[in-house]
Amino acid sequence: MSTLGFPLFPEQASTMAPRVDQLYYFLFGVSVFFATLILILIVTFAVKYRRRSDDERPRPISGNLGLEILWTLVPLSLTLVMFVWGARLYFITFYPPSDALEINVVAKQWMWKAQHAEGRAEIDELHIPTGRPVKLIMTSQDVIHDFFVPAFRVKNDVLPGRYTTLWFEATKPGAYRLFCSQYCGTQHSGMIGYIIALEPAEFQAWLSGGATAVSMATAGENLFQKLGCVSCHAPNDTGRGPSLVGLLGKAVRLQSGASVIADEDYIRESILNPQAKIVAGYQPIMPTFKGLISEDGIMQIIAYLKSLKREEGAQVKK
Amino acid sequence: MNPQHVISIRFYATIFGALLVLTLSTAGAAFIDLGGNLNTIVALAIATVKALLVILFFMHVRYSSRLTWVFVGAGFFWILILLTLTMTDPLTRDWLETTIGR
Amino acid sequence: MSDFPAIHAHQFDDAAQQHEASWLGMWVFLATEVMFFGGMFLGYLLYRTTYPQAFASASNHLDLWLGTINTAVLICSSFTMALAVRAAQIGQKRPIIIFLVLTIVLGAVFLGIKFTEYHVKFEEHLVPGSAFAYDGPLGSSAEIFFSFYFAMTGMHALHMIIGLGLLTTLVVKTARGRFSVSYNTPVELVGLYWHFVDIVWIFLFPLLYLVGRHLR
Amino acid sequence: MNGPIEERRQHYLNVNYGLKSWLLTTDHKRIAWLYLIVVTFFFFVGGLFATLIRLELLTPQGDLVQAETYNKLFTMHGVTMIFFFLIPSIPAVLGNFLIPLMIGARDLAFPRLNLASWYIYILGGLFTLAAAAAGGVDTGWTFYTPYSSIYSNTHVALTVIGIFITGFSSILTGLNFIVTIHTMRAPGMTWFRLPLFVWAHYATSIIFILGTPVIAITLALVALERLFGLGIFNPELGGDPLLFQHLFWFYSHPAVYIMILPGMGVISELITCFSRKRVFGYDFIAFSSLAMFVSGQSVYASMIFSLLSMLVAIPSAIKVFNWTATLYKGSISFDAPMLYALGFIGLFTIGGLTGLFLATLGVDVHVHDTYFVIAHFHYIMVGSAVMAYLGGIHFWWPKMTGRKYPEPLARLAAVIIFLGFNLTFFPQFVLGYLGMPRRYHVYPPEFQVLNVMSTAGASILALGYVLPLAYLIWSLRYGAVAGMNAWKARGLEWQTPSPPPTDNFDVTPVVLQEAYAYDVDEPEVIYASEKAAHV
């Protein structure tokens, strides 16, 4: 808070925030320098060389190669510094640490739904622990949205039909504003909420609080049974479909000869558009589950498949 | 520029014949499985040859000024830029996520 | 440049300058047209790399015979157009009219075949929208293929229709004796336009009709 | 008129009278007026929308208008200002009027096509106005799919068709300029004697013809998707929601240069005239115009996009430094056009430097889609482009009308606009970094103070814009008669009477020198008439 009675800079509440601010100050400094330079030059020239009589015929100066090179190279090298610095920062924001806590977020006109792996779900609020990287896996049920937390200096588009991720690590407890920053229709400005950062212990308490929530993996497992997935995708490769145990993150050979990494997007596509990528050695017989399963449901199934991976595929209950 | 360059009917007929032969061969080649992306490459190569024949002779560019060449080139060059620059996103999207992301 | 007449629009110094400007103007316009179709080609390319199998199988629902015949028809019309321009260059009035009319007829045949194809697709419920029904797998991606099919060929057909209108006015003007050895720029320019439309089809044909033929 | 009776000289304004002589004119100078009238109309329509937006944002609650209405307001503001004011403003008004005069031609290469462009523009404008009248459109001027193609239930198709049609007006204008500049230059007018204004318009025209068709087809596909259920952008079918953005920004990123390049051309003319100096580094300014349009080509892949945006800053920087250096050892006078030009340099410097924040990936993540972006592009498009447009209108007003505008009022207006503009938009940079997202109808209360400042600035700005409208109209009848060369400038357009005759020059001029020869006393030395050249 500044002495003006209103803030001039946003709060720094994530590990990212000071890094972004550092680069911002650098850019700000460069800008102030050049703006002042131009201002001083213009004012000086304007005063010093103001027209004193209408007969003045100043001598023409057609240019100066040295100066041109100077003011081409200086901005060029400065912008390259900015580019490299900015790109490095971007890589950090782009790739979440592997030990991050994963939380699923589904956006829809005009609300944010978050679901924790342990089962607690919330709307327009997101509880997170401080001091631990949090990775959001996000998708939209309708139009393009954008998850934006100014105090964390992070933001990413939330797209329909695809997963995007966002990660941050909160540094101090508190409630921070969450905005949708991609225009998404009538109540766009109402699609706001709070990120509530808690001390790890409090967060654990919060997680286990609430109603008797079913964990996402369990919910996914129930869906897996209910939709009949299990009848083809048996844990050992005996079913009509490939086994899904330990699938996530693994490379899959396709009928077309190509191979893809089985990530969240791949699973999602295989559920909604099963014919798009057929695993080598299997028939294209799987029906689409479009309309039968919600975005939340898909995320639960993915959570379930991930849990299979962790437990080395021992226990797919029949 | 010499737009009044008159080409003989014989020559036009030769180009015309070549175009028809190329059309039939591209349709024929489509039935043969050349494997991989080769089918597409062959089809587009034939289409490019046909387009060049039309541009150079039917459209008289072969006999036109440098300026015409520049604008013909600019059109096709620009479409290449559009294609390559835009394809960098979807192509690198996977690349980034699979290669560096892990 | 003595073979140009002294008649020219007031803003030009002479007929040679006028001709140069018109010729350049047409090429600049065609550069614009390239980009116009380029946007659609780009979208097509993007989806084709994303859904190669769907595009291949959907393309097999197009009628290869009609497509090939139409390509040949359009090339014929380009040939007659080139001959019409040639006749205009050497100032033969009757051949200009004959070749222009032939071009118009061939263009109309092309459009006739095209609309027959459209009609069949409509009957087969392959027109994107709520009535779209696709029996094979990959239905939704196939709908994208047909979206491109109709957008691209439709835009091409629109250009053909405009071309036919231009050709018709040329026939009238030729009959009224507007063109001569020294002034035939409009015939030349419409010729350029017509050949351009032909070239677009030359690329559309393999990209739409031939994609998955070898996988059948 | 008092004073000595003036000889009745025939010029393009009095050659014939009546509505028909204007609506069917093929004279580029009259077509420029037709554009001027409609462009001004759209500017004030867009300004009205902006006023309502700023009033709504005076308080954090949505108390003036409903959310639906607010969304339509900012969409219509963007659409009218960008497609119907900024893109046509300088090229279609000043470019149309001046390019033939500057290169010594009697008209553009295709005068009827030029008139047709205006009618196409009007037709597109009518579609868009019809959409506004029918209830408006709420997608934002960027028309992002799938919101625009599937979810919005406002008049998207009608608006998009309007923009599609208007696009052809730009394409045909660009085509006309390119052909004219290539084929109609007067004897002796070599490429490197062309005024920088003409260079800037040449580069702009190339973007018109190569970029506009891409946006046209993209918007047409959105319209087809809404009208006939085509599924190219539909994510339900597996359509890529980002494809639209690729195609859209392929045009719209260079479109920023469409809006700013002609303004830069204007500034080069103003700075030289009012400091009586040859422009510093002519070749560098000329080539940086072309470089801007090449590196302005956009991609969405972040890395390349960032690098290209960085690179485009270089030619901008080169220009700013060259303009500043032009002042050095000049003879500077502070007439209203010069005030606009100096204001332009200041605002463009800020706009350009803040553009670097957006091009720098790490920071862009934070400021993207916030008021920082709004402030940045208003510095470029309003602070720079509109300043240049107004400066140009004032500068060439004596040439266009044969009358002078009231100088003290004009200086006052320039100062008011400069101050009002900064008060309106500078707070928005702070708002943006604080995190206020764009297109918000209601906002958290901690942002209110800065928003109040912005709205206060906007009311000053509005006054600054109405003032020139009033005194320029007044001067049409009551302004002092301007001579042939009101500013003692050296460009070819000043070597013919004001207003110019229908054919621009009584005798085809032969050009012996470039347009910035301010060291000689008499401009007649520079341009010999054809006869003189033969003697």
C-alpha cells in the first residue's frame, strides 16, 4: 500500500512474484531512461533552435551513419537482453516442478470449479498450502477462459477441448484475488474468486474437513466401473482394449506407426474421440463417451489412472 | 513488360496437353500407396508443376516485367510465411510438452 | 509503344502507362486473392496434420471421377481462355467471341458438375450442421473435413460465378467492337483472373479428393 | 468576402456543385472528403461508446448499464474505432488526397475503383451500424472463438459481414496506392525523392493487400459457422479454438502498423516543415517502414512472437531518434501541427517502450489481458495515430480547403488533447500491473481511484476532440484565405494552388530534388515545369 491511499504495485505472494517484478523494474528503468532522454533532447532542441526570424534557412544535415548504427545496435542489444531474460522466466512459469501438488480446475461460464485429489471440491475459491508448488490442470467446459492471480504474477488460458497447466508456489498465507482475464461472455467480470493460501498444517486440516468427500481417484474408479470401461480395459492385457495400468507418461505405439506420449490430453481424447488414435494391435471398436461423461468425470478417471500407475498396477478391483 | 507477346497455338496446345496428362497422372498416382507422406508430396509436386505451367505460359509471366515477377513471388512467398509461422505453434506445442516437459 | 492508341483515361500520360497500371493492378489483386485462399489452406493444413486418418477416410466419400473430370473441364476452359486472349492480341474478333463462349460453356459445365456433387452430399447427409451423419468412425473430425470441403469449393465456385459474369460482359463488349490489336486489356485481365481460379482448383483437387485414395 | 476581389480561379471544389457531383465524383480529392466526413462520423460514434464505458467505470459497481450492455459497448467501441476509423483514417483521407499531389500525378491510377472503395466502406459500415441498431454484438472486437461462433447470441454474423465488406475497401485502396506509386510518378520523381509520407503509405498498402484477405476469410468462416453450422472452430468436433487466433493475429498484429505507419509518414512531413530541416536519416526512416511491416508479421508461438515483437521495436526506435535528430540545429516554430507532432513523439515513445513489456515473455504473462495492454495500445493508436491524423489534418487543411484554421484555438486544442490523453491512459498502466483485467464491467473497489482519474481525463480528452471539429467547420466559411504554400513547405503538393485544380497541376511538374530542400529560399527552384525543362 502506498501513501496515496491506493496501491501502485500488487502484493508479492508467490515465488514467481519477485522474479517478475525484478524484470519489470529493469524494463521500467530502461523505459524511464529513454523517455527522459527523448524528452530532454526535444525540449532542449525546441528551446535552443526555436525560430527567431522567418528568414532562417538552417543548413541541411542529411544523416550520420555512426549515429544510425549506434541507435540501431543499442536498442537491439537491450531488446535481446529483455528477450533472453523474459524467455528464461517464461520457461520457469511454463514447466511445473515434478513434485507439485496437482489440483484440477474446470472453468465454465461463469465460475471456477476446483477439485482436490483428496476429494474436496470448491467453487470460486481455491485453497492451497504455502511453501509448496501447486500445479493446476485446467480445462474449460465452454469458451476460452483465463486463470489469473495478480499477486502470484501467473496466468494461463483455459481452453475447451484441451488441458492447460499453471503452477505457482505461494509464499505467505492470505486471500488473493482470482480473475478470469479472457473475455468469456456476459458475466465475465463476475467470474472472480479468491485463492486462499494456508499454512501447510492448516491446509491439511482444511482438506480433511468438510463432508465425507470421496477422493478423485476413488470417484474415477467408480466411474470406470459404472461406464463399463473395466470390461474391455482389463489390468492385464487380456481385454479387448489395452491395459491402462501405468499408462500415464508412457509412450504408446499407434496403429498408424507413430507413437505418442500418453498424457492427460491423450486420455481425454481417447475417451471422447476414441477413433482418433488407435493403439497398435487393437481394433477401433471403442464407442465415444461424449455426452456420457463430464469434464470433471474425465479428470476423475485420469486421477484414477494415475493412481494405478503409482501402485504399480497391482489392484484393479473387479 | 511485353504483354503483347503472342504465343503460337501449337505451344498453347502443348501446354494444355501437358496439363491434362499431369491431371490424369496425379489421379492415378493417388491409388498407389507410396507410404508415409509421399502420396501428398507427389500430389502437391504435380499440382505445383501444373500451376507453374499456367502461370508462366497461360498467364504470360514468362514474358513479363520484373515487377510482375515480384508480385507473383510476393503472393506465394507470403503464403509460405503464413503457413510456416502459424504451423510453428501446433508443431512446437507437442515438441515443448513432450521433449522439454519431461 | 506506337501500337497503342492515343485514347486513354485523363489521369494517365499515355496508353502504355495505362496498360502497365492495369496489368500491375490485376497482379496485385491476385496477390490478395492468394492470401484469401491462403487462410483456408492454412486451416486445412493444420487440421490435416491433427486428424490425418479422419481426413483420409472422409476424402474417400468424394467422387473421384467427377473431381477428375471437373479438373479436366477447368483446364480446357483455361486453354480456351488463353486462345481468346491470343485472338484478342492479334485482333481477330470472331475467334475472340468463339473462345470466350467456349470458356463460358466449360465454366458452366464445371459448376453444373460441382452442384451435382453438392446435391449428392446433401442427400448423403454429409453437409456439416445438425443434419450431418457420418457412418464410419471419426465422425466429428470428418465433419471438419467437410466444413473445409464446402468452404473451399464454395469460395472457389463463387469466384467461378463472378468469372462467368466478367466473361459475359467481355462477349458483349467484343461484339460491339470495343477491342482491337491496340486495346485488349480487359480480355487480358479477365484471362489472368480465370487462370488464377483454375490454379486454385489445381491445388484443391489433390488436397480434397486424393488424400486417402491409396488407403482404400 | 472583404478585401480585394479575388480572381475566380477554378479548382476541384468549385468546378461543379450539387450532391451528385460529389457522390459520383472520381476525383481523389473529393473522395478524400467523402472519407473525411464518414470517418469523422465513426470517430464520434466510437467516442460516444468510449464515453459510456468510462462513465460506467467511474464506480466499481455495475450501476450505469447492465453487463450485457457494457460488453456491447466495448465491442462496438473497438469495432468502430479500429475498422471504421483508425484503419481508413490517414490512408483514405490524407493518403487519398495527397499521394497523387505528392508524386505529381493527376489522380490515382483507378479513380472509379477509388470511388467504389468508398461505397464498399459505406456498405460495410451500414451492416455494422445495422448490427448495432438491432441490439449490438458482445464478443469483443477480437471475436474469439468459440465464444463468437457458438456461445454468443448477439448479432455476430451481421457485424462480421460488415467488417468483411469493409476489408475489401482497404484492399482496393491499397491496390490503388501501390499501382499509383509504381506507375504514375512525375518525371524526375525517383523512389528516393518520394516524401516519407508516400513510403509509409506504400508499406501500409502492402499490409492491406497481403494481410486483410486473411482476416476477411477468417471472419467469413466465423459467419459461415454461425449461419450454416460449419465446424471449423468448433471444439466439440475437435476444432482448434486457437486457429482463429492465429489467423486473426496474422492480420491484426500487422494491422497495428497499418494504423501507425501512415501516422509516422505524417510526422516525418510535419517535423521537417516546422524545423525547416531535411529529415535526418531519410533512408533509415524509409527502410524502417518496410522493416516494420516485415517483422510485424505475427505468430502465436510465444517465443517467435516475442522475438519478432522485440525486433519491430528497433525500426520504431530508429524513427524516434531520427525525428529528434531532425530538430537539431533547425529553425523550429510551434504551430499547431508541430505541437501534435511533438506530442506524437512523446506518446509514441511511451507506447513503444511499454510494448517491450508485452513482448518480454515473463512479464507479459502478468500484464497480458489487463489494463496495461489497453493503455499500451491506446498510446499507440490514439496517442500516436490520432495525434498524427489531427496534426496532418491541420497541416494540410489550407491545401484541402484554401482556408486557414484559427491558430490559437488549434494550439489550445492540441495541448488539451495531450494532457487529457495522458490523464486518461497513464493510470491504466498502473491498473494493469495491479492486475485489473480488461473488459470488466464491475471491478474490485481498490481499483477505483485510478479509474476515476482515467474517467476525468477522458472528459478533458472529449473536449479536446470536439474543439477542432467546431473550429475547422467554422474555418470552412470564415477562415482566412490561405495561399498556395501556407507553411513555406517544400513538398510537391505545396507547389500547386490551394485548393488544387481538378487535375492537380496545370502543367506536369518535373522534379529535380527531394521534398525536404529547406535550405533554399524559393521552392520554384526545385520544380521546373515541363516547358522550363525543355528550354
